[in-house]
Amino acid sequence: NGMWYKADYTGYEGLVEYVVSTLLGQSTLPASSYQSYMTEQIQYGVNQFLGCKSAHFLPEGCQLITLERLFQNAFGQSLNQSIYRISHLEERMRFLVTQTERLTGLKEYGKHLSMLMTIDAFFMNEDRHTHNMAVILDHSGKYQYCPIFDNGGCHLSDTTLDYPINVPVEQLMPQVRPKTFGQNFDEQLDTAEKLYGQQLRFQFTLKDIEKLLQEEPYYNQPTKDRVLEILRYQSKKYAYLFNHSF
């Protein structure tokens, strides 16, 4: 019925998708720029999983084209590998933006990238790579911006391999690394803001975070407490992204 369902695989990805998209709804971003998610219990045979669901956002007759596929189709090379052949982070960003604008005709992709880097730094998304950055190709052959999707790698959600639930978050958070342009979220964000300006501000409060976690019906309290602790820390660290103090 026009919905996509995604079961948790390594931890609490569904909760993270819900939290991130709900909080983006309390930011300066227009609703059309990101995909909204809700948590869900998913029955598969005799097994039951936690996860999330989202509405199908691709218009009829349109295609989702990842930046990796876009670059492969045009040049027969990996975009991710091409990025990391470039020595300096600033030039890596310029390269991705220039090539994306050239291949799609989209304007001001740098502003879109700066927005992504803000989201990834604040929510600690370690899984933003060229396979989940995408554009939409419509039936007339023109490209459009794609809503931001797949934020399940945020908030130390991989409890199976990398971030066990019983380890304090202050011990785990320094281990988190991005996959987009370098090994440091702050360097990525500082570079994006330097090149393309600050493109996002948050408007939610600590009470808003507590409320959305309380209203979520499926995940256990220790998991919610961990997400709340991470968000409390990040809100203080990136206080400049808010119009109010935490």
C-alpha cells in the first residue's frame, strides 16, 4: 500500500530513523527535503522484528539514481574511490559538488551537501556514503533533488558489532567515524560550511526529544535512554545550530 518496511539488522536502526526524521521536522528544513519514518513491529513468518516504515517517495515514472551509479554510468569509475584519490578534504567536496552539478544540471548542490554534513555531524551518522546520496531522474529526463533518506547509522545504533548497549556512550562516541570525505565529522562540517555556508538550524528542545521518545511504543527504555544521552551531549556540543540554549 505504498509503504516501505525496514527491519532492524544490527541494532536499533528503526528507532534512529524515527528520531532523526521527527527532529528534522523541527528544523529549518522544508518537509519535502527529507523522508519521514515511523517505528513498527514487523512480522516475518514466525519471527517478529522491530524496525521502521516510510511512505514511498518516488513519483510514478521516476528513477532513484545514487551518486555512485550516476558517476559509474558517466565515467565507468567509482565515485567513492575517485574522492579518496584526492588529497585534501576541501577539494574532495568541490569535486563531488562540481561533478554532480555537471551531470545533473542541479543548481547549488553544495548547499544540499552542507545540509547533509550538518545532519551527519549532529546525529553521528557513520553510514553516509555515495550509495545513499541520490538524485531523482524524472520521466522527462530532468534531475531533481532527492529527499534525505537512510539515517539508520546514527546514534551508535549498531549494537551487534561496534557499539554494545552495555558500554558507556562517552567511551564509544570518540570511535564513530564518517564515511563521506574523511575521518572526522567536525572537519567535514567545518569545510562544508566554509565552502557553502550554514544551511540548517534546529528548533527542538530537550523536552521535545524526551516527548518523542516517550511516545514511541516499541523500543525498550535503556535504548531510548542511550539515544537521549547522545542527543543531550550533541545539542550542547553544537549549540550554535540552535536559536536557544540547552
